[in-house]
Amino acid sequence: MIKPINHNQTFLAQKSLPATKADLSIVKDLQDTLTANAENCVGMAANMIGINKRIIVFALGTLAVPMINPVIISKKEPYQTSEGCLSLTGERSTTRYKEITVKYQDVAFNEQTQDFSDFIAQIIQHEVDHCNGVII
């Protein structure tokens, strides 16, 4: 179900709680909401739709790929960039990393570890920041 975007910075600044199998419906809501906002958005975290759980989705072509309980376990090659966010107005500068390794659970709650680079890595970093209560 498409959900409204949360703009409450006090809520967005909270660290998200670990997701469990009981939270799987949030994945579908995030995917639907990301697809509905595809013109202006390439990734979402659950707190952006008002749910304080560690779940993100990111656009990979036309797919909205979910990650449950993502944690960045390594990062290489820092760079400065400017980012926007559906939950905020305007753009802000931030440090990102060209290459990252992420440990997460898939929708079957199987542990995964995967490397990402370039723009996909940047999207994931932005969304994991949301999970950690970091607002750009």
C-alpha cells in the first residue's frame, strides 16, 4: 500500500528498531511507496513512511530491492556529494563511500553479505543513515 511520506524530523532522528518476520508487510508498503514516487526518489527507509524499523528499499532499474536489518560492514573511497530526500526540502552535502559491503537479511530472513559500488552504494548509505537516525 502506498503510504504518505513522513516529514517529522524528531521521528526521523530516532534509531530504528530491528525488524522481525512480523514486519514483512512493511516491505511491500515501502516497495509500493517507492514505485509511486519513482520520479523523485531512488530509495526509502521505513521511517520515511512513519515506521521505526530497520528496513530499506532501493531502486535497481524498475525493481524496488528490499534489505532487512542492513548494516554497512566496510566502506572504501570517501567522496563529497550533495543529496536530496523526500522527507526533507532541498539538498545537503554529505560524505559517502564509493564501495561498501552490506550485511542484511532478505525477505526470507536469510543472512546476506553483498558488495555495492557507485550510485547504488550511495543510495544504500543514505537509507542506512535513516535507519541510524542520521538526517543529511
